[in-house]
Amino acid sequence: MLNAAHARWKSFEASLDDWLGKDISTTGSRLRAVFHYYFVDHGALRIGWHNLDEISTGVWRSNQPSKGRLKKYKAMGIKSVLNLRGETDRSPYLFEEEACGELGIEFTSVKLSARKLARRSRLLTLLDTFETLERPFVLHCKSGADRAGLASALYLLHIEGLPIEQARKQLSFKYLHLRNTKTGVLDYLLEAYALEIKTNPMPIRRWLEVCYRRKDLQRAYRANKKTTIFIN
């Protein structure tokens, strides 16, 4: 019964998502998109909760920023925003793209998932983006917990050269990341890397290029998700 009710709610939410959030070009569509942003995309929960943290000098992580927050980021000196939700035709992306354009903030998107592992090419694109993105910058997903956590960890590994034990702390309950849910597959990626470099040290880019097997890791995670393979 609970599963059926959840499925009906998700279907209703999807229909709202499709109707309300796809256009900001007219007064009416803009009003619908504002409703979509705050109530379908849960922007109301983000009014006083930003999940903002500086992970390295000039590099910040957060949840989905509003236009008002982007103005504050601009005042902080932020020059670039990295959106980990990808390019979409929904209100969060449309409003953010518009606001960054008005504020003169560079706006870049690399799409990740909170519950599935990204393809190798997508993760390598993310590393390339870290190398070219003008700092100070903010990276964000919807809640700032999962995709932002993985991206932050990869940034610290790839750009800062931090050890995996430190980098993986970006995926923690401090940011409301829950590894015992489906989002734990993101932890599993870092744990697989940690195991490999214990006997075969290599940078994260090299590991992604030669060792990363997305489908194999996802199958292994589903089979072993009640345990951890991480070795300190």
C-alpha cells in the first residue's frame, strides 16, 4: 500500500513538474515556474538552509542557490558557478542561468546523479572543468548533500592532491549525506578507488581512465550495500 501511494505521489509530482516549471518567458509561465521552484523543487526548504561550506580556498559547495543567494555570492567575490544538476528546461536551471547572466557570473553545468554512478566520460569532464573554472567558484546540486559531496571529494583529490581519507569526508552526515540509502553508491566509488591505491597508487584521473567500471561497481554495490569495502 505504501509503495502504491508513493508511486501515485511521484506520478503526480512528475505531472506538476512537467506543467509548471518549463518556461519563464511570460508573466503567467514565470509565476508557475516560481511555484514550481519553491514547492515542487523544494526551494522553500532552502530559504534558510544553504548547506554552504568552503572546501578549499576559493572553492565552495552548497545546495541550489536562489537569485538572492547568487547576488550574495557575487558580493563574496564568486566568479563561477558549477551546476551538477545538468542543463534542463526546469525552473531551477532557467532561473539560475538567467541570474548568472545578469550578474556576470560564469555558469557551467556537468550532470551527475545522486543514486547512480556517472559514466567515465562525464567524470573526466568534471575533472577537466575543475582545471579551467575560474575561482572563486561555487559547486552545487539540489540539496548540496550527495552530488556536491562527490564532486567536492573529486576536486580535493584531483586539484588539491589530498589523501582519500580526507577527501571522502565530503560525503558525510555533516552535509546530510546518508550513505545507507541509494546515495551510498557514491561512497562506494571512492571506496573502490581507496582499495585500488593501497596496492597500486595512482591519481584519481588515471584510476577513472583505466580502472573505473561503472556498471560493475553498481552491481557490486547493490549486492553489498549493507556493508562497506572501505579500509582505513
